Amino acid sequence: YEEVPHDGMRKTIARRLLESKQTIPHFYLTIDCELDALLKLRGELNAAAPEKDGKPVYKLSVNDMVIKAAAVTLRRIPKVNASWTDDATILYDDVDISVAVSIPDGLITPIIRKADQKGLAAISAEMKDLAARAKAGKLKPEEFQGGGFSISNMGMYGVSDFSAIINPPQAGILAVSAGLQK
């Protein structure tokens, strides 16, 4: 066999996942959502995108729309836009959403700051930029540290169901699975 030592990122991920399960109360909810209207709207918005140099200025993803929907919901239900501590629940004024991005050595969660105040095209452009820089190892600490709520989307990998682990000290995470024709 070969023994592969853990690097700092793997150790940090393992420590934080363990911390999450030990210190943050967890409960899980699952719901199926009909995506027909969302997919239709996405198609219409992408078809209407203005062009620059012969290419659309934006191409919205389902994930961009999930980020926006979560941000609007967190603004409407502020008790979910929170962090857990031993002594109190911290309720955030800003809606800053961490979005899980797979990178070669693990996972990182860059943050869309004030996501509730941004349009879909802005969220899409910012998410593409953050994901590209995350994969290149070029994020600044303030771009991945903090956030009040997380989204983990494994739908693009065909995963039909999973239970995401809360990113401490946040109090919630949305696990998004693959869309299924029913």
C-alpha cells in the first residue's frame, strides 16, 4: 500500500466537518421541487442575453438561480440567515452566501456577498469568476471566509440525494441534487 500524508487543506476540511457535526444542531429536510418554470425562465433569459463580440454577455446556470432564490428567501426569513454559537444565534444583516466549489485538493466555499441585492447576471458573472479563481488557488481569504449560509450543488454530477454538512459557524446549508424527469 501507499501512505499519502494529509496536506493542510485536507486536515482543515476534516477538522471543520467534525466540528460541525459535534457543535451545530443538525436536522434534515428533503423536498422535491418542480423545475419546469425555472428551466423555462432560464432558457428565455439566456436567449435574451445581449451580445458582445458575437457572444452572449451572460449564460445563467440553474445554480445562479438557486443562489438568487436562497438569497431572497434568507432576506424574507432572517432567522435562517444566522450563525450558531454556544451562547447565542447571530443574525446577519447582509445576505452573504457561500457556494461550495470543488478544487483539486478538496472543497472551498467562495462567497457571493449581498446576494439578495444582485441580479442574476451579476451573480452569474461573480460566481464564474470566484469558481475560476478558486480552482486556480487565487482567492483572497475574505472571499472564502465568512458567509451566513451555504449552498452545495452536486446535481451536475448526477447525484440524486445527499446530506450536506453545515459550514461552521453557519446555521444552515442547502444541498441541491440532480434534476430528475418525473
